[in-house]
Amino acid sequence: MTTPPHDLYLDLRGLACPLPVLKLRKALLNAPSRYRILVEATDPLAAIDIPHHIEQAGHRLILSETEPGLFRCVVEKVGGTAPTGR
């Protein structure tokens, strides 16, 4: 497997639903536009929930693959910028 370039690695292995989606959502909220996040999760529902969230939020799924016991994807944030803290 060759992963596309990414800015952040989120190790979500061992977390149960809905935590993988919530942690990815938080990372995307704090990221600038075009930021790429590599996600690895072991929860079987992550392979369904994460792509669904990405589609609903309007981000891009760059890579999605499943191995026995592991879901891996690269997500690119579309639009917006990171909050300024004001």
C-alpha cells in the first residue's frame, strides 16, 4: 500500500463507534482547507461511518481501503479554514 501525502495521522484503532467519526470530525474542524488526514480504525462500522460523514460534510475521500480488522483512508478537507480562536 502506498498512501498519498498527508498532513496528519489519526490512529483510531481500538476506538468504538461513534468515537472514530467524532475524532475525525474534530480534526477536520480545526484544519485548513486542503489539509489531508490519514485515518486508521479497527471498528468495523468505521468503514461505513467515516465515508458517509466525509460525503455529508462535503470533504474528499482520497483513499479508502479495508484489510482484515483495519480500515484506512485519507481525507482532504474541502473549503473553510481553521478557526482563528476569536
